[in-house]
Amino acid sequence: MDRFERLPPSGVVPHPAATVVLLREHGQGFQLLLMRRNRSAGFVPGAYVFPGGRVDAQDADPALVMRLERLTPAEAADRLTLPGGDPPAIAYYLAAAREAFEEATVLVARPGGRFLPDTTSGRAHLIRLREHLLAGATGFAEVLDDLGVGIDGAALEYIAHWITPEAETRRYDTRFFAALAPPGSRSAPDPREMTDSLWLSPGDALDRHRAGQLPMIFPTIRTLEQLSAFSTADAVLAHYRTRDIPAIMPALVRTAAGVKVSILDE
């Protein structure tokens, strides 16, 4: 409410960011990964979110781009309608894959001979590599080389584009992706940013949110509502593969109960 009353004339420029909705087949349907942000986080503390974060300059490093399979920079630019963008479109895809690894230790990768996430030793090795990456002791390209894998660009599908409302002091221009996690993938949250992780169907996640068990922000809720219409992870990816993705920047609107989030075309 206070920020709404004192909106700066020029607003805050949103930072480029990427979010990834990790999917895994489960029974007759599918589940997705939600993670709870640490209560000391500067952005949406305590909320259940999908893995994600800022796009870094290193996400466009040619050494990393070379390790992306089944997706070219030109194809990424066409899909995100970002020809000549800064950062380039390909960086959003690679940031989504990197954030999935950093925050959840899930690799959106094509398995190689040394990639064994479903074994105890394999999981421990992934976590060690994650620690080295977060400490700045190694790069994401080197992590992929160590595991003998490449990022699977065809497993990442662009599904949404959200821009934080102008009244917020922390603003992000975020591209959302859905990604099919490889068989055997399990989550291991980075405790510095996340305190919990849950694999749930979209319907179960919404039910828990409505019961007051899973606090969420508007884009997360809307994404779950949209994904609840699908019966399989493959159906999600197929649907969005040819769909135009509009940019959505909600407005903050005053009501008798306070300030609410509104999408203007609804």
C-alpha cells in the first residue's frame, strides 16, 4: 500500500529473469516442482515458487551456448521474439537450466555416460558440483563437461512472460519455461535460498494454496491454473510449442480491502 501511494515517476527498470516449471510424469498424470523461498529472501519471502532468477552475462557465454543441444540462438530469438536482444534470447533458456540446477539440483540435460542422478553417489556428486558453481569455483559449462551432458533445448518450452508491476521496488522481466525433468531426477534445494520443495500435481498445489497451506504470488497461481488443464507433461509441452506468448504486466488497483493485482485485459 505504501509503495502504491509513492510510485516513482519513472518506475524501476525490470531485470531480465528466467523461471522454469520442472515437470515429471507421475502415475496417470504429472507433477511439478514448487520450492519455498527462505523467509529472509528479499523477494517474495516464504512464498512457494518455481525455480528461477536473474539472467546473468555468463548465460550467453559462447562456451555455454556450445553445450546447448537441439536449440540454436536463432531459434531461441524467434521463439521469444527477441532479435538482437540484450541479453540475447538464448541466455534466457540457459538461465532457466542453470537455475534449475542451482536451486533444485535438477539438470534439464541429455544424459551421458557419467550422469547418474538416481544413484546415491550420483546425487552426492551433483550436490558437490552445485556447491562449486554457487561458490564461483566453476562455471555451468564446466559442470556439464564433468557430467558428460549437454543442455537439452528441446526439453525447454516457453510458456509465459510476466513483468513485475511498476509499483514494486524489485522488478523482473521474466520468461517462464516448462521443462521435462530427466528420469530419476529428484530435487535437493539450496538452503541459502529455499527451505522446502514439493512435487505436486497442479490441482493438488492449488487445493493446498486455497487451504492456506502454500502461500504463492499471482503468476505462480495463474500458471498452476493453466497447467491444471493438461493430463500429461508431454501435452503441456506440445500445447505451448506453437502458442503465441503475450507479455503480461499486472496492474495494482485500489479496492475497499486494499490493493489487488489485476490483469487489464480480463
